Amino acid sequence: MMLRYTLLLLAALLVDPLCALAADNDRQQPVHLRADRIDVDQKKGLSLYRGNVVFSQGTLRLTAARAEVQSRANAVETVTAEGKPVTFRHRPEGLAEFIDGTASRAVYHALTRQVDLFGEVQVQRGRDLFRGAVLHYDIENKSMIAEGTAERRVYAALVPRAGTSPLPGGRP
């Protein structure tokens, strides 16, 4: 029962903020990419960004050592970012607090709207914290799967907000 409760809280913690990463306001903003080197192969539909990569769109900011963008018919299919670490920061529309996260590698599947984070994953929103080895997030279905390793299990620290009950239904 406690595991189920924890997973529900994790879903509440992560689903809304990650959905907001694709907020309409941000999607309407221009995309800015900076890197030390950019290689574009239009024939293969492949773009490589190397060295101090910074991606920004609206309030979303992603940094990485390297990023690869795979496209077909001028539409992005996947974005793979690697770094030590890959970082992201975003402020969901209507919220004052930022969501900050790190991972060793991030893969965004644009066609299926899924995000995979790998290696030392950490996500923080306000005082809430989540850590794991892998996080798979389906934006459309608002679902996630978090995985640990044999050496390190999934971890969550959820700090109750003022005026809220720590358990569904208000039971202690």
C-alpha cells in the first residue's frame, strides 16, 4: 500500500510539471540552439551539436555536452542529449517555482511524445526531490516508469505543502 501511495505521489509530482514542458506558450516560442560546433547533414536528416550545447524555447532550457537531432521531412523525430550531466530547467505556466533536473543522457521521441532519462536521474520541484537510474515518461498518456538498480533503488522526498494532507482522503 505504501509503495502504491508513493507511486501516486511521484506521478502527481512529475506528471503535471513534465506536461507543462510542452505548454502552448513555450511551443509558440522560437527555438534557440548554441554550441561550439554544429554539423548538419540534410540528406541524412541528422544534425550534431557539440560542445557547450544550450537549447532554449520559452522557459525551457536544456544544456548538454553533445546533442544529436534526427529529422525526416523537416520534422524532428528524436533528440538525444548527452553530458556530464545533461541539465534542464523549466517553469510551468502559472507556477512560480522551477523544475530542475539532471541525467547523464536524455532522449526525446517527438513522434510518440516520450522522454527517456538515463543515468543518475534527479528531478526537483520546489523542495520535492526524485532520484532514479532511469525514467521513462509518456507525455500523451501522462504516465511514467522509474527504475533503480541493484545497488541504488528509486528515491523520493515529498515535502507536504501548507494546508494539504499527506495522504489521499486526508487520513493520517
